[in-house]
Amino acid sequence: MQPINSANIKIPTAIAVERSVKLPQETKDIGEVLSAAHSEEKAFNRQQLLTILRNIRVLARHGLPIRSHDSEQSNFFQLLKLHGESDPSILKWLKKKQNMNISLSKCRGQCYDGASNMSGAKKGVAANIASKEPRAVYTHCYGHALNLAVGDTVKRSKVMRDSLDTVFEMSKLIKDSPRRHTILDQLRREMAPDKPGFRVLCSTRWTVRAASLNGVLENYTVLTSLWEISYECSKDYKTRSWIIGVKTQMHFVFLFGVSL
């Protein structure tokens, strides 16, 4: 056996000491790295959550449904894709969520409206999920239940029922004609620039009708002028009769019902 030469171990020892001193300065603590990655992911998810909430608020303001028969064709999904054209991060988030493998065994609740395809006791979505995970308890959507309760209550009052029917006819008159919609915008800019615009009345979501009814009250003079101009511009007998019918209904009782 050859004797160990101390000179041969000085260089490796020096390198080891040097690394032990410099390595912590050149690299980051693993805990800090994981924490930073977690913070970055959390900030990213919060940004997407804000985008989602803004989209839901837009749909709610216009009384538009969030879902559809096909999830990818729903208003909510399409609106997110539209935002993705200016902010690709939302598309990245959508792709990530679509590829997530979430176990149904972790589901503890279901919430849908009362439609038979969703809440049906035999073939509904709730029944199918409950057959695979009994702990996923079905609850009728509270928002939908509120809509049903408000709808039944309002229909018991003839004044309110007739007023809502008139506003609904006004909404169809404006929505079905881009020309009338353009005239309405021009009149509003001239006669009531500081007033909120007229919103189309939602036919199913009672609790989001306040903005539409308030728009009628704030733009009563504008709407009256719109019917006069539309009547003169229209050559269709059916449309002119429709306009006269709506205009005739805009009396005191109508305003009283809308104010309620």
C-alpha cells in the first residue's frame, strides 16, 4: 500500500470548502423555489378567476344563459374564447382545466335547475351522478327557485303581468330590428345622454329584469319618440300595428306596474 500524500488531497479539499461556501449563495433554497412557483400559480389562477367573474357579470347583465346543450358552444365558453384572442393566458387555463382528471368520488354536491334532463329521477344528470357517487347530493338551484317564486308572485298581479308583457313586446320590437336599435341609440344620445340605456327584457330570468325596467322609466320619452319615427319609417302593416299596440299600452297604469 502506498502512503497517502497530503499534497494530493489539498486541492480537492479546497474545492469542496469553496463549493460549500459559494453554493448556497449561487443557488436558491428548494423551499423558496417551491413557494415562488406556488405563488406564481396562485396569481395566475386568480387572474383567470377575475376574467371568469367578469364574463359571468356580462352575461347576467344582458340576461343571457351561461350554459348550452353543448358546453363548448355555451355563451360562457365562447365569451372566454373571445377574451382569449387578446389574452392567451385564459386559453391556456381552459386547456388545462379540460385536461384535468378529477375523480367523481370527490364530488359532494350537485346543483341544477328543475329541468327533467338535469333533475330527472331516472335518467337525469343528477340521478346518473348519484348512481356512481351517492354522496353527491342533488340540490335544486337556489337562483332558479327564486326565479320561479318571483315569476309566480308577479303573475298574480294583473298590473305587473300586463306591464311586463308590454316591456317584453318593446324588447322584441327593438331586438328584431337593427334599424330601430340604431334609431334608439341616436335618440338616446340626443335626448338622454346621461341616462342608462334600454336593456332587452330577459324572458326567463326574473331577477335580472330590474335593469330593463329601469331603462324603460329612464328612457320613456326616448321610447315614445322611437315609436313615432319607426311608425313613419315602416311600410309593413303588421309592424305598424305592433308599434301602435305597444305605444297605446304606455300609459299611467303601465308606468305604475313597471315602477313596482
